[in-house]
Amino acid sequence: MTNVLFTTILILCLFVLCIAVAAYSTWAERKVAAVMQDRIGPNRAGPFGLLQPLADGGKLFFKEEFIPQNAEKFLFILAPGILMFISLIIGAVIPWGQSLNIGGESLRIQIANVDVGVLFLIGMSSISVYSMMISGWASNNKFSLISAVRASSQMISYELAMGLSLLSIILMNGSLDLQVITETQGAWHGMKWNILFQPLAFIIFFTCAMAECNRAPFDLAECESELVNGFHTEYSSMKFGLFLFAEYVNMFISSALIVTLFFGGYNFPWIEAATAHWGENIAGVLSIVIFLLKTFIFVFIFMWIRWTLPRFRYDQLMHLGWRVFIPLALLNLLATGAVLLFV
């Protein structure tokens, strides 16, 4: 009973956290862009503009709901919901902290400890492309359809390289379970992070994560100068809001996955000593704080790159995916296998 109640609370906390992070990521991104461009950024709604996300959300809620006359209505409405659902559900398999002792029972801070967690996250992220295809086709708009075709081609290209880079991590840790991968990185007093052994796999995964999230410089599916606004051109009100929120939730979850797979997850230096000295609960709360701090660093890096690098041409995007990252990921996988076999 305690475990069921704890899991229910975790689900609610994760949902609220993702929505809050998505809302305030819009504010943070505008502030980051303002600093880089020597501007002030949002500063009208509340102190330092902190109420701006609430104002933007209210605007989306009260805007007119519009559905094109010749659109496929059911699929048109379904598409943004699919994308938001997939964005949120991936967070269920991520271990967000070490453990908490409640009622004498040690409970993991993870909603679903799936034995094939890596396979689950790859499968779920692959499904998200259906939302873009459905929205592009159901809108009955040529720009939206071209955007949907671009998005699907882009995701197929970069998912292959991403999967191959993850195979190297699986070989090293001997498991598809994200909890096991995190615990393995807890050796060496919490500092045996996979980034030390797989820097190339990290670079490939991080770049592919940006492409999966349709973040600049890989935002060819939403290229305003060519495709108006991409696959969500015909969307308004909260349907458009769901696409917007899903992008930022994806960025947050992708950052959490990068931390889990390459930067030790919730582990921090001398985590065993902290647990022994302060107790399981204090160490557990500290591990959550450390995990979120690492995650927010990568969220900032996502934003930094967006406002630093120009958008690629589409042929450059496909060339990078098929002719650079996939061969590099294969070579890295072969080298990892050779080292594990012969060293």
C-alpha cells in the first residue's frame, strides 16, 4: 500500500515538475537570448518577468479555437495530445534520486523500474514522429505536410545513430535497466561516470537528442522562412500550446536522460559516505537536488546552442546523420566491444 501511494505521489510530482519546467523554460530561454543579444528580455509581468509564462498560458487558453475546414478533425485534435503524452511518459523510467525510507521501507525514486528501460525510451521517442506526421497530414496544408515529411526523415536518420551510441553504454554496463546503469556509475565514490569512457557516444547522443527535440540548429521541421511554422502551422489556442509545451518537456527529459546515461545520474562524490553520515532520507533528497541541477545545466546548454549556431540546410542535416554520425557510432561500438573483449 505504501509503495502504491508513493508511486502515485511520484507520478503527480513528475507531472507538475514537467509542466512547471516547460512553462518557465520559455521564460528562461527568452532571458538567455536577451543576455546573448544584449537585451533585457521579459520584465513587465511580475518581478524580473517571472509571471510571463502565466500570462502566455492564459493567452493560449483564451485564444480562438480554429480548425481548418478540410482538415481531418479527429486526427487534427489527436496529434498534439499524442506528442505531449509521449513526452511525459518517458520520464517514468528515469531514476530521479537514490531512495527514501518511508515507514521502514526503502523506496526508489523512480516510477517504473523497467528491465528494458533503454529499449523503452528508444521505442517511445520513435512513436513521437507519428504525432508530427498526423498533424502535418490532417491539417490539409502543404507546408505542414512538407514539415511532417522532413520531421520523419530527420528522426529516422538520427534515431539510428542514437541507438548505436546507446549500445556502447549497454555493452559497458551489461544491462538495459536505467537503474542498473546509474548504480554502476556510483563506483569510484560516485564518480565512475560513463562520459569518462564514452565521450564520442555522448557527443553523438547529445547531438541526436537536439535533432529529436527539433531544437536549433536542427529545427528544419519548423523552419519559419520556408514552411511558415511547420507541422503546427494550422494550430491555435491550447493545441498549439501542447506542441510548444511538448518541445520543452522533451528538452527537459532529454537532459535528464543525458545525465542518467553519461553523467552519473543522481550520483555525486562520496554518495556512500553521505548516506552513512546523514541517513538515507537526507542523502535521497540531496541526490534529487544534484540530479535536477545537472539536468538544468543541460537545459541551459540546449538554449545556449539555439541562440549561438545558425540553422543547417536540409541536405547538411541528412549528410551529418547518415554519413557522419552513423559511421562514427558504429566505429565506437566496435571499439567498445574490442576493448571489453581483449582488455
